[in-house]
Amino acid sequence: MTHLTRLLSAALAIAAAPAALAGQACPNDAISVTGTAEAPFACTCAPGVNASGWVYGTDRYTADSAICTSAVHAGVIQAGPGGDVTLYTGEGCGSFVSTTRNGITSASWGSYGATFAFVTPLPACATAAAATPAPTATPAPGATPAATPPAGGAADGPAAWQARGDKYAAVLPEPLPGWEATKAEGFWENSAMTQKIVEGHRTYKKGGGMQSDVFVAIFNNPDGTPHERTELLWNDEAARTADGCTMGEAAGRKAMTCDRSGDIRVVFRMESGLFASVGILGSHDTTREDIDAYVAKLDFPAIEKLPMQ
């Protein structure tokens, strides 16, 4: 699997910090924490873990990966109930591979200067030639199993969902000058416990910085209908208000902007019912201007032509 190399400075290595106490809410990522065998970092993931949080690697994750989403991927907790996690930090690796586990698809990446895992000693670094397993989600214990394809290879089912997600990913824009990007990847999940989605997504990093992300995605439901939660927000003013969302315009099109404590996402609905979104995290140094720059790169005519199922 191809990938772009992250440009890291030694000054951006994990900063020393005291081990957390169990019950403390987990930070978004592990950039500013330290966990050792003698003093592990312990924290708690609230129920309803964001299954779309960005995760890089398998078993051993980049320090800027979402801790709680990574814990679901690793099988340490389930997304629905959340739970306590203990993590250990370590030096960087030269390569990170993508897998789909427990309804979470991690991304591949190149060299990255700091890592974490949920076991000690940390698992060995991946090799660039490591194979990526087929994208078939494995539900966590007790989770609602994903739908299986009908007998006879009918069009609906995991293979078709992955193929559709790959089509969505194929029209995502290339990075702006001076930016880097992950490989555009398709993703699907069909679980009543976590989420139902078919998505193409890509992450863009300004100057290769660890906290300079813009996230772009195109998505709908596995059954070909508009994404249920996003459709509700789009059509219901009360739901939008409760979720920190407002209707307006962006790039000359009707758009919904959601701002949750600085986590900003601008969402567009195609006539077909397909959604496209561009977002940033409040904890990062990207801005609304960066969102607008990637909104301007969206190929709306191509997105409008994408299949819903």
C-alpha cells in the first residue's frame, strides 16, 4: 500500500507528562502523554466512542491517532459502552499498516516519530511490505454483527459497500501546495451498535504537522439511503440547534456548519442524497480558512454523479 511520508521535527516528539489516573477522560490523542511499564497512562473513554476518529496503524499506533477509536480498533473496549484503557508510549516507527478490525478501518502511513499501544512491551513496528487484510469488519464481542452478503454474490453486502466507498474516495481532492495527505480510502460499517456508513475519506496535513489536519469525506448509508444522522440534522432545525449546527452557504451552495467546541465540519448534500463534508478539530492549528480552501477543491459535479448504492 502506497503512502506519503510525514515530515516530523524532534521538537514535536511526545512531551513528558505524568501518568493519568483511571477515571480521567482520555485526551483526543497521545501527543502530550507518556506511559511506561512502571507508570502507564490510564484514562476512560466515554460511551459512544467516535467510530470515525482517525487511526493510523495496527496494534501500534501513531501518537496523533485518536486514543479511544484506536482502543476500539485494538479490541480493548467496545464503541457503545466505552471503558477504561491503559496505554504505553514509545519511539517512532518507519511504517504503519491499515487493517479493519471491530468496525474501525485504520489508515496506513510512513515514518512517524512517536507511537502508543495498549500492551507492553509495545508490538514490533510494521514493515512497509506488510500485507493489509481484506476490509471485512470483525465486530467486538457483544456487538451487533455486520450484515453478510446474500448468497450467490448479489450486489448488496460488504464487497459492494467497500467498492462503493472506494469510488467515493477516488474523487477526493489532491492536497494543496505545501500539504501532505493520506491515501484516499474507502470504509464501511453496518452495525446497529456503532454506526451504519459507507464512506470515502482522506486526511490532509499542512506542512506535515502532527496537529494540522483537515478531514474530507463523502458518505451515505450501506443500503443506499442518505446517512441517517446527517439527514436528520439537515432537515430538522431543532436537532441542528441541539447539535451546534446551522444552515447557510459555502462555495455558493447550501451547506450545514456544525461547531462542537471548535471541532468544525461543513456538510453538503447532493441531490442524490449523498453527503460530502470537510472538517477540522478544535485541538489542532488548522482554521476555517483551511476548510474553505478544501471546500473549493471539491469536485461537486463528479460527486453528484457517484452512485448511492
